[in-house]
Amino acid sequence: MRVTAGEGLSVHGRFAVTEHHQGAPGLAHGGLVALAMDEVLGGLGWLLRTPMVTGRLQVEYLRPVPVGSELALHAQLDAVDGRRIFSQARAHAGSTDGDLLARAFAVFVAVPLEHFRTHGRADEIDAAVEAAGEDSSALPWTVNP
């Protein structure tokens, strides 16, 4: 999935649902829809220039998502309270004018970059920080390489 900045503090993404994402015959697995929502919501961290992790994700499934469809995703920031970042997302069929298939509400938690060194791949974090030099807000890694 590719996530792009929208107006204000919002992001958009598109996700193609293939047979590899199937749960029940012909339908996307609900966990995959949650994953797509989490991914687009996580894109807000890039706009905020804040490392963050998912603290809570609540997904409301409104309609079945057929295999072969494309999700148009939109996420927006609602509020920041200390380290907590409140946001929500919507998944529509095909375009933002399409049927609303799912909604998500999330709380992310801002964390220091050290969190990812400790629990992730420290060498990749260090290489990215070194490549960015003084401007750590321009870290060069991608979310899904």
C-alpha cells in the first residue's frame, strides 16, 4: 500500500484485495482490513514527524469486502494529548465516493526512536538516522519496502 498526504493532517491510501487476502470464499479476511486501516493510520506519524506505535485499534466492519476490490482509505488526526495520538480512518469501495465498508478508531502512542532500536532492527534505524544527518525528520526508510 502506498500512503500519501492529504489536506491538513490526513492521509490517503489504496489497497488492492487479492485472493491471497481471502478469509471466507470470495471475501477479504477481516484481519487484513484491520491491517490496512492500521497501515494508513500509521501514515499520520510521518506527517507529525513523530515515531509512534499502535496502542488501540477498533475496527467496525460495515459491509463485506470482496476479493478483487480496491479499498480507498482515508485517515485523519483527531487530537493529541501528551503521548497519545487519536485518529480515525474510513475504507470505501473503489473511491472515497464508494460504499463505506469499514471505519477504524485508533490511539497511537508516541515513542522515542530508541524504542525501535531496542525492539526492531537497530542497524537499519542507525543507518537511516546516519543517512538523514542533522535532519532526523527526513528519515529515508519506507514503511513496506
